[in-house]
Amino acid sequence: MENKQEWLKERKNYIGGSDLGAICGLNPYRSALDVYLEKTNPDIAGEIKNDATYWGTALEPLIAAEYEKRTGNLVTDTNRFSCFMRHKEHHFLACNIDAWIGENDYVLECKTAGFTKAKEWGEVGTDQIPESYLVQVAYYAAICDVPKVDIAVLIGGQDFRIYTYERNKELEEKLIKIACNFWNNHIEKRIPPKCMSTRDTFNLFPQSNYHEIIAESNIMEKLHELKGAKEEESRIQASIERLKTDIQEFMRDYDVLIDNQGNVIATWRNTAPKSLVNVNKLKEMFKDAYEQCLNTGKPSRMFLIK
């Protein structure tokens, strides 16, 4: 693949490493249904643009260069479009690796992480990395048939670490089986996977048709269970409010609460005042500017229990 558009188009024809993490339910930002919809939707959608993805991509060459400097291992290719490999048996399984080490001896994966995620990375030199990344590199090792994958990560912009995944054939066989099952039973058959959240259900059914449907017995049971859970939620919220009120009443105008060892156990501090826009006044005074800056959001569906 020579350019990004070709890569985005081709990406619909295979399951990649980051896709597999979502399929396994290990990606906090994508679900199995997201993968299904991306693969079956004919439109070519670009990557999600945010600061994390931008800096993750921008810093890949620097992380690879630092890895090479610290280890002495030769990084031979860092072109994401040329570092493309397919599984030797299942052509719908493929990956775009970050870089090769040596003469395609093994794979280098470059990552960035915020400092709040540091606890998810274990002992340096091991494979104690976030599960979604472990699945990803194990998948890469299986497809590229290499003995290991090194993972270089820059945490919080200043903590550089190197981890290593050594081949685990049992894990890789399970992952290949999961990927094949997803492709054959969902993508090929156009059968969406089970929804795992209300976000999934909305993405799968974004538009209502104003018709009625009779609840089956198991749905009636779930509805009663949901009503009971919401009542329990209300009781818990009331309890939380009461306990917070008692503690705040004790603190009065003090802003730090400590235990008898001097440890801070709660704070109740003033925050900076918020600046709010009076939308009605703005619309009245600058109607043309207001309408020019007005963006219409996507339609939504509201779920109400009667």
C-alpha cells in the first residue's frame, strides 16, 4: 500500500491488531461492534483525531530512534504503509507493524501513555503491559512469525521503557481462532456481535421507526430487574448525599479533613467560578453570528421506563 487512502480502504478487508483488542473486549475506547461497523460500512473513515492519537503517531519515529540508541538494535523500517503483513493461511488476518528490527528478525511496537496510565505497565523487560497491547503484539508475532516483539513506550513524556513479548503459541492460537471466528461469523455473514453497552445499541440502531414491539417474557423480566436496580440506585444516591452532607457540616469552613495520623482523607475547597454564556442573550444581540457558529449535533434516542 502506497498511501493512506489505500491503507484505509484495505483496512476494511482484514482484522488488525488493534481490532483484535476491541473484539476481545480489552479496548476501553472501541468495542467489537465498532470493529464490525467499521469493516462493513463502505465509507472510508479516517482515524479518530485527538491529542493522544496525534502525539502517539508523531512520536513514533522518536521512540524508535531512542530504542535503537539504547539497545543498539538496528531499526530497519518505520513506514507504516510498507510494514504490512498478512497471515500465511488466513488472508483476512493482517497487521501494520511500527518497525522491523534487523533483517526482519523481530518486531518493534512503539507506544505512548499518559502518566496516569503508568501503573498499567509492570516490570521493565517483561510482557507486563496493558492487556489490549499484549493481545496486539501476540497477534503480530503470530502473523509475522517472529520469535518476539519489543515494545518501547514513552510514559508521561519523560519515562522511557522497553518491554518484551516472547512467543506464546497457546495464546496466539487462541487469538487467531477468535479473529477467524469474528470474521467468518460476523463480518462475512453480516451478523453484528452482541452489544456490550448502550453506546453499542445506539450505534447499531440510531434511528427509531415510531412502531411498537411486544415485549417477550425475558424482556419483561429484565425490565422489572432494571426498575429494581434503578430504585436501588436512587437509595444509594440518597445515602451518598446524606453522608456527604454530614461530613461537610462537620468540616464547616475548613477545606481539608485529616485523620489522627495527619493523612489527608478529604478536601472541600472552593473552585474558580465558571463562565457561562447566556445563549438567549447572545442569540438576541448577535443573531447572524450565532447562526453561523451553530452546529447541529447527531440525532439521539432517549430510553425511558414507564
